[in-house]
Amino acid sequence: MALYIHVPFCTMMCPFCIFFSVPYSRDRARPYFKALTGELEGVLSRLEGASFREVYVGGGTPTLATEEVCEALDLVRSMGHRFEASVEASPYDIDDHKVSQLVSAGVTRISLGVQSFRPDALPRIGRPRISKEGLRAAIEACSRARTVNVDVLLGLPGQGRRDLELELEAFYESKANQLTLYPLMPSIREGATLPPVSERRERGLYYFAVDRAKTMGLSQDTVWSFSKGPSGLSDEYIVDFNLFIGVGAGAMSHVEGLFYANTFNLRKYEDAAAKGRSPVALARRLSPGEEQRLYALYKLCGLRLPKRGFRRRFGKPVYLAMPREVMAGLALGLLRDRGEELVVTRRGLYAISYLMKAFYVKISQIRAIAIRKGF
Ligand code: SF4
């Protein structure tokens, strides 16, 4: 199982963002981390005997509160969990000191929200310019962690194939060893979003990037991520750990048969912690069929669905549990049966990327409604 810790603070509100975040201030962060520590202690003591093998700290911008993030990781470790840790960071605020703190706290992967290596593209997506040298220094600082991932957006306004090629080349020349090229999605913020990308354009850009990455010798680890060497943890922790527990305001969890989310309201979250109440605000029970399809989607995002793993989890073969989906995937050439596993073909890559995007867009719509309704 994976543990997700949400840090909802940012110094900028990007118009393409699908995650829950609020403007950062020290005064806001202090009570938040007190509440988060309380929730984390409760989760860890309730789950005594369970083992978290990955801790993913996302946001927001967790490195605005590096000390508190390290304390949370120490707390999890002090309860006997042996895990790899991944932390999201912003190229605008990361530095050697923060990276030292993270690495000392056992962080093996830092994921930088670069979005574009091209300084002139940043103002067009509502972000301040960062020079090539500044970006290089940020990536170099992070390279003390075993894996340095850079997130780059696919489908930015005006982005053509040559622009995408330049992004891939800049990644290749940098010290980052993993690239997550994720598609532009409608923002969580009302009225603040970038023009949507058509499916046709997105598909063309996607296959261009997949092919170019291959000719550069990069290996593809998930539908969206590529690496220079052996792959480490990826942005899609749900691929390896399809069950996860989230702590923090707005954090989502998926445990056997249940999908639920904590309140998105910081005051309610802190109140719940102070009164020892659960911060869960929304929950949805999943049918066995939904659970099986989600599992299959998570795994296929990682390009392969192990048949034995599916059978162990659901007590029946994937062919019997999802006959229509599997047969259609094979007939359309999106999947191939390799005996032990179903693998995603080149043709199937975009189909799975499309489904993953649809899943994230749905989650982000739920987030937006929950925030608006004060959950
Ligand atoms: S994209 Fe990153 S920095 Fe921008 S608002 Fe979202 S979480 Fe914050």
C-alpha cells in the first residue's frame, strides 16, 4: 500500500492546475501541519501491522514546508515502515539546503514541476519566466536524489512538434533522469484555464513524443513517463500500489472497495483534527466491477497487467472478470496477450493515456465541485 501526504500550499495559482491548492502563508501552514500530524498519527496507529512501501508527498508545493515534510516522513519511519519516498517540488523554490534535508530524510525521488523547459513558453501558461541557467541549477540541486523527475505539459497552446522535440532534447541534456509528459487537462479553478487541446492534436503530439523518445534511447515506463536508465518510482504511484491512503486536506484514498476524500476546507480539516474527528467529507463505495476496471486501468497505465496479480486480487481471471473489455482491447490491437500478462501495444498507448486523462479529469471535477460546495 502507498501513503499519500497532501501539502496544499503554493506561491502561484497556475491556470492549468488540476490539484487542490491555496496561497501559501506561514500562518496558514502552521495549524495545517499540526492537524496533518494528528491525522497521520491516527492513520498509523489504526493501521498497525500494515506496511507502507511508498510515501508520496504531493501538492501544492511540499517544499514550501520542507522541514514539516521531513518530520512527517520521520514519523512514518518511526512506526516501522520501510519505504521509498517521493516529493514534489517547484523549480522556483528548490535549493541545495532543501534537497539536503529531503535526502537526509530518506527521499529518493524529487519531482520538479517544470511544465516547460522553454523560458518564453512559461508566461503563456501563467507562470513567471525562469532562465535556462536557473532551471539547470534547480535540476542539478535535485540530482542528489536517486531519481529526478521533471513534469512537462503536452498540448500547451501553440506547442508544435518542434517545440516538443526541444522539450525532449532539453530533458535529455539535463541531469534529470525521468520525464513525465502529461496531457493538459481542464483546470480545477473556475474561469482560469488554458484553451483545451483537441483529441486529434493531442494524439499527434503524443505519438510524436513517444517515437522521438524511443529514438533518443529513452525507455517508456508508463503511458506518460520516460527514463534514461532503469526506471525508479514514477509519478503514477497507483501503478505499483493501486491501493493508497491519503492524509491532508483534500487527500484522496482508495482502499478495498472504497474511494474517499478528506475535506478541502482547511478550517474544517483543522477543526476535525482538534476534535479528534475524521476529516473524510466524501466517500463512494465501488462495485466489484468498478474495482476491477480501476485496477486494470492503473496497471495498464504502467503498460502491463499481470494476470496472476489480477486473479490473486479478485479471485478470478481477468478474461472472466472483464470479458468485453479484454476481448475488445485484443481485437482492436490495443492489447497483446503475452502469456503471463496483457501488455499495451503502441496502438493502445494513446487509448490508455486517454482513459487515464478521463479518470484524472473526473477526479478533478469532483474536487472542483467539493471545493465550491464547501466540503
Ligand atoms: S501547478 Fe504546481 S505550482 Fe502551480 S498551482 Fe498547481 S500545484 Fe501549485
